[in-house]
Amino acid sequence: MRWLKIIGIGLVALLVVLATAGGAVFVLTSPERPAEGTASRTWLDDREYLVGQTDVIFVDESRPTNANRDVPGKPERTFPLTVWYPRDVEGRLPLIVHSHGILSSRSELEYAAAHLAGLGYIVAAPDYPLTSGSTEGGANALDVVNQPADISFLIDSLLAWPDDDRPFAAEPDPERIGLSGYSLGGLTSYLTTYHPRWRDPRVRATAAIAGPSTGFTTQFFSNSDAQLLSIAGTADALIEYASNGATMLERAPDSSLLVIDGGSHLGFAGISDPAFRLMDNPDGIACNAVLDVLDDQSNVDYGLFGEMNDGVNTELASPEICGDMPPPEAIHPGRQIMITQIALSSFFESVFAEDPMRRQQAWEHLSVHLPADFAESSFETNR
């Protein structure tokens, strides 16, 4: 039996060595944080409140879920929802509704949702019926046309959420409603804010992250006076920067653009760090997954959203998704996540903070300090 003991000791020693090596690799490959004393380091660490989280399901019985490939439709639309909120806070707080990307889920940007909740926001993120990674029959990007109405339903439901059912004391402020969205969720946020028929006029601020926008004209973006922040990465293999983010300020009045040089598409998702930090660009993984569910449609069909009189240019060729492979080298996803977290919170604070000095401070951080503290980022605005 002594040899078994020796083997056991050897295995334990090997596991210890592997764990130590893994820990060393994790530490050595961690993203560089802003230096102590910089405005961005303070902003990253700034949370005024403890954060709570709850899950709830809202069902819209007035609208159906379409059939999806071989899966029959349903007479209603069902939304599993995660809500992040500040604990032990009363009164009315800003509400942010976040929309996930294709094949993703409501937890994709939890890092940003929790940070906003720590600053005094209620953040709600649904899994959409036909575009999440858990969709029966496979995610279907064409259902994006139904998601603006989904957001309006969720805003209605959150505003009407009874005090006795809501697991926190604060309530959403109907005068301070914002949207955030990533990828297909960014497109959803554009549609909900600006589409001439689908928009929700209660939306006062929108942050779209790597959202397709090529076919939307100045007329489209003139349908609302909501504040807009678009966030784009130059190494994004799915949503080409040159045709989307790079032209945003030419098309969208009263808007701002944050560009992450070397930012990848998948690098915005919380899972990317540490999961993909050792890859040159994780978008190769994202491209394989997304193209598998697009049913041979490798570009955005803007004809789904209207015509020229709707502010939609259906004649403008949409760049092919993942058309230029392999993608260029990307920055560390941890750096990309930090930039995104700061950008989202400072943008919404610049619009929704009750204190005018806080709003000004937040704007200065977004427009001046963030680009100064992160060499990979640049900011422009036509506000």
C-alpha cells in the first residue's frame, strides 16, 4: 500500500504545482489598472451603496412569440429579468434597461450593471424570447423587430411593480429612463430610442455598445432628443468600425462617440476576462457561433426597419459580419471592460445625476479623464 501513498502524495504535489502555476499566469496576465490617484481609478472603485440582485419573470400576454424554425410559436412573450439595485435606498432612482446581444444573456454586462447599481441606479436586463443563447430552436436575429415593444412593456412593468412585490424600497423614476445595449442589443436600443413608430419617448439617454447602425440616417436619429453615447472597437470583427461607429457623429446629432483602439466585439462581454485574455482576438470564436445562427444572412437587412422616409437607407450596403478574417490583434479584454464600465457610468451620471456639479464632473470624466487615463480610448462629441 506504500506505493499508493507515494502516488497520492505525488498527485497532490502535482495539483499544488499546477494550481500555483495557474495562479501565477492569472496574476501575470491581469490587465493594468489605472494608476493610483487618477480620476479613472477613483471612478472604477467608486460605489456609494451595497448592491442587491433579484430575478423576476414578466409575461406580456398581449403579444405572441413567433414560431422559430421547428419550434411552434406561443401566445405570449416571456421575459426572465435580472434587476440590480442599491440596498437600503428609498425614493425614486434612474432606471436603465439593458439589452443583450445575439446568443448572449442578461448577465453579459453584469460588471457594468452592478457598478451602476452601486451608484444609485436600478438596472434591469431581460433574456429576450428569441435572441438569447437559451432560445429553443436557436437564436433568431430577425426577432429584433419585436424587441423595442418588449422594452416598452418592461418599462411599463417595472414602473407598475407593486411595492409589496418589489424586493427593494426604491422605485424607478419615470423621468429618468435610459437604455444600454450590446451588439444586437445596441441595435435594439437605437430602434427603441429613434425609430419613428417603435420608439419609446420616455427614453432620455441611450448607450449603444458595438451596435449595428450603418443604415440609419440623420433623419432617423432626429426623431428623439435623447442623449446618445455610441461605443465602438476598431478591432471588432462582427460590427465593422469603419461603416458603423466611425460615421456615427456625421449621422447622429447631439451624440457622442467613444472609440476603443483595438477593442474587439467579444471583449465587451464580461466573460471575456479572464476567459479570453490570452487570445490575440476572441472574435474568431464569436464569429463561428454567430454565423451558425444567422441562416446564411451575414449582414444586417435594414429593410426590416423601414424605408427612406423612416430615416432608413435600405440601399446602403451593410458590411458583411465577420467578412474580414482573421481579425486584427485586440487589446486586453480586461482593459476594454474597464473602459466600458467607466464610460457607461459616467455617461448616465452626466445625464441623470440630480446634483448639477455631479453631472458636470461625470461629463468631464467621460470626455477628458477617461481618454487621458486609457491610451486605447478616444472621445468625440457634437453636443
